[in-house]
Amino acid sequence: MCYTLFGNYYVDGGLINLVRPVLNYSLTHGATTKYGHEVTQVIPGNGKYKTITTKGEFTSRFVISGIPLNNTQMLFDSPTIKKKLQKYILSSEQLNGAFTMSLVLKKHQQLPVLHHQLHVSGGLPVIGSKSIFISFSHPSDTLRAPEGEQVASISTHIAHPQHKFIHDKQVIEKAILDRLEQEGLVLPEKIISFQSATPGAWQFWTGRAYGAVGGYPQYNHIKPWQMKDARLDHKGAYVCGDTVYPGQGIVGVCLSGIIAYRKLMQDHF
């Protein structure tokens, strides 16, 4: 229940290398991966599911949705499923988006800690966020950055992302960089380049409703066992990801996938 209190682990080359072994394993065991197929509708019927995408249609016995419940509800052409999901759906007011920055830096020091959270007194301009998270690439990781350089990933939460359309990114960027300079974590003369992204960018690139990130937050009035379980329609559709049980984080998402798999095998095999 408190895995975030344990030490952080570093993956050479970034978190993409958590995904590649799974992908490679699947491909070597006969799986097929289709890229660039945006799903627009899922139609249940006759014990099968027709999945309509921007590039074609697929028919399958089972469907597993790893996207947020907000998006899943919109895709399924089934009043029963839409009604069943409604009690679990959280609105934008209850979710968080993110303002993120990626930096390329001249390597200047051996940091004893790669992950930091900085508190911002009074909050950041425009978005009001009161903390900044920053993670540096490991100095010896030449997959993430070439010799002599280092990359850093920055994020900060934005409450009610649908309500906050950001027009002026520069003022937020400056406030974040100023705060990092105050702590001596990022010095201006060491910055080679940087870019930032708003919830609008997250919505465009990931398709997640409102550009929300981090899954469904933990609330006192929602107990973990009251979250949506893996079975979507008890016929062949399942859900996993950071908006269903057990919730946020890489560990939670991986466990939700394992649960969906085991439920499917238990139900049908």
C-alpha cells in the first residue's frame, strides 16, 4: 500500500525499456502489434467485439482496454456498459493534468540523488501548482544522453485540466527554471535546450480525456475496493490501467494488467 516509500530504481535508457521486453516477448510468441490505429468505436455483439479504428476494423473474442475509463465509456457502443461505468467516472474537476518540461543539460556535477520534489511558496503563476518534480538521467546512462550531456524531466500538476487552457507557457517555464536555479539543481548556463507541454499537448498526443495524467487520485470517500474492477461486461471485455483498481503508478498499472489477465483466464479457460 505504500510502495512509494521505498527507494527509486533506475532503468537505463528510460522507462521505454520497461515496455520493450514485454513487446519483444509478445512478438516472438506470435502476437501482432498495430501502430497508428486510433480506436473510434467498439461494438459488442454475438459473443464478439468489432473494433473500429481510423485505419480499419478488427473482430475479436476478447477486448482489453488500457485507456482511462472516461475514454472507454465514450468508445463502447453499448448503453449497458456506458451506464455501468458512469458511477466510476471522475470529471475534470477531480483529475489532474500536467505541465511538463524536458531539458538537455551540460553535465556539470555528480548528483547524489536523481529525483527531487521542490515546494513552491505561493504556487506557480497561471497554474497555481505548489510543487515541482524533477528527475535526472543517470550520469553513466549514455542511452538517454550522449557523453558530456544529461537530460532532465520536469512535471507539475494542474488541477481541473479542462478548465485551464494555457496560452503563455513562457511565464511558467521561467518560474520553474528560476526555482530550480535557486536550489542549484539546474543552472542557466548549463541548459542546451528545453521544451514544455501543457494538458492540451497531452490530450493531443495520448488522447486521454482532458489531457489528464496520473490516473484517478486517491480520495478519502473512495476506498480502493470501490474502484472499477477488471471485468467490464462479464462477457469478454476487460479494463486495466491507472483509472481502475488498484490505481495510480507503474506498480498499480502493472498489477491491474495482471488482474485483468487472470480474470480473463479464470472466466473463459
